[in-house]
Amino acid sequence: ALIDMKISAHIPESYISASAQRMEMYKKISLILTTEDADDVRDEFLDRFGDMPRPVERLISVGLTRALATEAGIARVEAKGNTLTFTPRTLDLAVWSELFGKYAGMRFVAAGNKTIVYKFKGDAAECAAEILSEYIKIRNQENKNDEK
């Protein structure tokens, strides 16, 4: 999945001065697949290096967003201003309609392509990760119901 967000997401040298340790932590972030993985990486940062600066928190959220988008079948997640845009590979209307009920103002773009937009408040990556996590939960629930 392609994640396009104009945000400051990196590990500052002032936080981890040794480049080998920074590279090791970038690698751990790149291996995030689940919310639990993201929590484990956060815990490791806190244990080893102390309180995380905002760009590190965002980097972990972007890593989680990428993993969740891939799992959810979303080709692209983009943040411009205060708008998140999701472009699914295939459109699962049942799941999206349930999400529309949970996130007021979420809607399809009129352009006819299968794109969903949502005006968010707060942090783009955290919001995207939350929505994608919810998407996966709903989809998995729908799949369970289909098996009955």
C-alpha cells in the first residue's frame, strides 16, 4: 500500500544519536504488521530511549497504517490538509457503509472512481490507522457471519 502524508515522521539524531541503533529501529518499524506490533515497538522505544518525540510516534503510526492498508486491500492512503483519502483495490460496500455510520462525514468521491474521503481532526496517520483497524474488524466480522 502507498501511504502519502506530508508529515514529519522520522527518528531524530537528537533522540537516538547512534546511526546503527536508528537503522535497527527503522527496520523494526518497517516490520510492523499489527497494532500489537506497533505497541511493542513503542514500548521498546520508551524502554531503550525514553519518551518519544512526536515524529517517532508518527513514524510508528505510518508503519501501522501501511500494514493495515495492505491487510485491508487498500491500494493508497493519502492525507492532504485535513482530508484522508482511501483508494481500495476492490470496493467492499458492506464494510464501507458500516464505516460511514461510525465516521460522520465519510463519503465517496463523486468522480466515479472507488475513492473514499474523510475529514479528520488530530493526527493523519493515527486517524488512518484507527479507520483501517475498524475496517478490518468489520470485514472479519462480516466474513464470520457469511460462514454461518
